[in-house]
Amino acid sequence: MGYVPEPMSSFEGIQKLESGSTLTLNAEALRQRKVPVAQRYWEPASLVRARSDSDPSQLEEVLRRAVASRLVSDVPLGAFLSGGVDSTLVTALMKQLAGTVRTFTIGFDESPMSEVRHASEVARYLGTSHEELILTPEHAADLVPQVVAAYDEPFADASAVPTWLVSQLAARDVKVVLSGDGADENFGGYTRYALNARIWRLRRYFPGAFRWLLGKVSASMLTGPTASRASSIAWSLLSDDVVEYTRRRTSFFLNPALLLPGVQEIMPQRLQLVSQTESVVRSMMLADMVTYLPDDILTKVDRASMAHGLEVRSPFIDDDVVEFAWGFLQERSLGRTPESACSREYLYRLSPHANWWIVPRRDSASVEQWLRGE
């Protein structure tokens, strides 16, 4: 998993307040030592019931409102810019609405396809005041103690290091930044969604015995991450329903017994939500919405940014944007495009002459290799 899922924490007797919940304290209850009960104000199940009449042509207006509402501030604002579709959309709208925009990017000196190069081109095209910083192996190693201390509990996402650094960079000039977080989960942008849609369709052509044998052979003949991925895919194909398949494909642990007792109870409860849809892609998106997004992505950004007194606002997790995205996706066959076609079409309308098909490589793999001493 790589993170401590809500509502668990690393501290005995302490729980996190789950996303989409409120907790009300009153003096009388505290004097009587009554434990307050959290109340949910948003249920992820509402995504399954999202209306199916979202008009793609309305994406501009929905996103514009979400960005505009996050520009209300009495302190300087900026944006995290990777040069990908999501952060570029947010930055382009900020530029239209606010005029002057400061953007910030972290890159890797050893990567010929580093995000920093494409981000610089995007910043120049949009006309932002752009700052970038190159992360080296030595710098990454030096940052680890600070990052570990800020996260308070075990957290195994290597991109926490560059997130820490870009937050530090931005905090020198602004107090609030907008980001593109949440777009992939809501608009089906991860390439694994497309991959798993194809895998699920292929499973019906192979009997269970063959799939089991494939997993054994791949694990014995291959080494390293390739063997692990191949074995995971083959093992997942033994699943006969969407819930089980999603659990196996969204977990680092093929054997649930390896997880702590509390986690063994929490994760099945969360993933049971996916039983309400028959689409593998939608089920994986739902799983990410209730696990990976709040427990990894948003936690990573929040801890890194707040350690530097920086507030990060994400238009793509605005209520109206989320509802629009899931309503739009109801009408389409998901998993056939690696990036959100809806977002790309809108980006072309904003800047028709720019080359938006260059997708920056995710550079967290470089940090993982550095931390392993490779």
C-alpha cells in the first residue's frame, strides 16, 4: 500500500478524521468523556449514482468556476506546473482569470524527458513567471530526514521528496498554489485503467488453470519489478468478479494476511463500494477515489506543503467538477484512452497551436532508484 489508510494512524489510541467527514466537539460531552461520532457530509457512493447527462462542452465553465473560487485570497498565489494536461489546464485558466501567474516545477538532471523541460515550454507559451529547480541524487538523500519527520508516520511514495522540494520552492514567493491533483482519478487519466480494461476482457479467453500456470512461470523466469507486475496480472486474472479483481490489481499485497489486522478490515469495506458497478475501469477509479487519492496523493501534498506554510488548492476535486466528470464518463467506454479525451479537447480549445500531446514522464522512479543507491 505504501501509506496508513484512514481512519488508522501510527499512534495507539489516535485515529484520523476520514475524508468527507466532520467532527463536532462540545464542552459538556468532553467533560463527560464522551467520544464524539464523526458525521459524513459526502459519500463516495454518490459517484456511482452520478447523473449521466454531463455535456462535454460544459467542461470549460465547470472548471472555470472551480478555479475562480480557489483564486479568492489576500495573499500571493501560484501554481504547480508539470507541463502535463492537468496542471496545464489549471494554469491556463488561472492566466485567463488572474492575468499574472507564478508557476513552479521540479526536474531531474539525468532525465532527457524530465518534466522540467516541457513545463518550461508550457510556461513560456502561457506567459507565466516560471521558476524551476533541478533535484540531484545527493540533494534527494539529504532531504529524506526532513521529509520523514514532516509526514509523522510511514509513507512510501517516493514522489514525496520532489513534492517537498517544489513546495519549498513555491513558498519563497507565494502562500497559496493551485494543482492538478485529482484529475486522473476523476477523468480516467491513469494508463493502468486502459491496461486493466484490456486485461479483464482477455481473461475470458483463458481457463483458470492456464492463468495460474502463467503466473507461476512469469514469477520464476522474470526478475525484479517486471516479474512482480507479471505475476500480479496473472494472479488477478484468477478473479471471477470485479471486486476481487480490483482488490488484487490495486494492492501491493497479493496476500491480505500480510497486512495489519486493522487494515485487513478497512480495505474490504472501502472496496465493497466497487461492487455497485460492473465496469472494471470504473471500479478501479472508485477504489482510487476512496483509497489512493485521499490516503496517498492528497496526504503527500498536504504534509509537504504545510511543512512550508503553503496551502495547496485542487480544482479537480471540486464537488461540481467531480460530479461532472463522473456524469461525463457514464456515457462513454472507459479505459480505451490513456489520457482524458475530454480534458485534452478542452486544452486544445484554450491553446490550439500548442503541442499538448507530449506527456511528461513521471520522475518519481528516479528518486526511488536514488534512495536504493542505484
